[in-house]
Amino acid sequence: MADRITVDRDRCMGSGQCTFYAPNTFDLDDLSIAFVMDPHGDSDDKVDMAINVCPTRSIARATAAADNGGVR
């Protein structure tokens, strides 16, 4: 099952920690709000670190099964 990485752009404060720890996955837009540039850009370890250091907890990872209620 593939993971889906999301950024709550209303919650993001633009600290840039995600772009530091997973620079090939995340980027900041012109307003310094994070977005997912490439969900497969960095290793799972780097993405997990970016998720864990986000000061506003704006980044989440969900499995595809969770997205459809666990139905396969």
C-alpha cells in the first residue's frame, strides 16, 4: 500500500524544517507555506524526520487503505 503525504496548509507556519530534512519531498511556495513536491523524493526516514520536527504538526502520512476506510 502506498503512503500519501499531506500538508495542512492552513496550519503550516512556514518554518522550513520539512524542506531541511526532506528537501526532495517538500518545498515552500511564494508565501512560505509547505507543499509536497514529490512524495517519493526522499527516504521514509527523512520524511518521518520532517513529520516529527514540524513545529505545527502540519504534515501527515496515511496509507492508501486508511484513505478508503480500509477497503481493498
